[in-house]
Amino acid sequence: MSVETRAHTALHVVKGAIVKVLGDGARWTAGTSVDGAHGRITVQFDRKPTDEEVREIERLANEKIKEDQPVDIHVLSRAEAEARWGDLVYDLFPLPPHITELQVFHLPGWNVNACNKEHTPSTGGVGELAITKTRFRNNKQLLEVSFDLV
Ligand SMILES: [Zn+2]
């Protein structure tokens, strides 16, 4: 597995941990990026998280990695995906209407997201990660969480 595949899969694991710790208010992803072993996820949120919350996100993400939970990849019609998961499969910025078939990344109980990228077969493939930085942009109500694979 390439480091990019591992870091990309980590985005889903970190996103799940963010929602576990900060709640549904953090459920909308506004952007993601991966550069080598470094990843960043940006979610809509209304405040700066505490240091304790950030440490808890990191702890839960690493716990999920250690658990080595298998990743489910589904390819299904958009209508079927919406029937199963509602708008949880979507990010903040909607997919264009002409896309009628989705590949969906699903880590049951943790994260579900329409995503056509490559993933590790299970969370253990990510390896350990460390949250290196968070940045809250109050004017845009966006929280950026950056991490490195370690
Ligand atoms: Zn993905």
C-alpha cells in the first residue's frame, strides 16, 4: 500500500473520530488533502476544539487503526446509497447530478462517504498517526485537522 493510500484512508478514520468527539455539528466535510504521509481534513464547525478534544480525536483514531476493522467498499446507484445512508454519504459540496453511480467507503459504526479513491483493506493498514495541528477559522466556521502518519 502506498503512503498516499494509507494517508487517504486515515482521512476517513480521523473524520469518524472527529464526529465521535465533537458531535454531529462536525459532520460536514468541506475539504481534504493528502501529501505523502501528511493529511488534512476540513470540517464545518462552530468553535475551536479544546486540547483535550484534539487529543481524544487522535486517541480514538489510533484505537480504530489498532482494531484493524475491515473497510467495506460498495458500488451502487446514487438512489440506493441515499436510501441506505441518506446525506451521510455526501460532503459539504454536493456531487454533480449527472453522477448516478457511487463508490462508497463504509467503516460500519464509524464513517461512510462517497469516495472513488483507493483505500487500505482494513484500518490497520494506516499505521499509527499523530495530529500535528488544528486551525479554526471563525469567519468561515471551518476546522482544519492536520495529521502525519508516524
Ligand atoms: Zn476515500
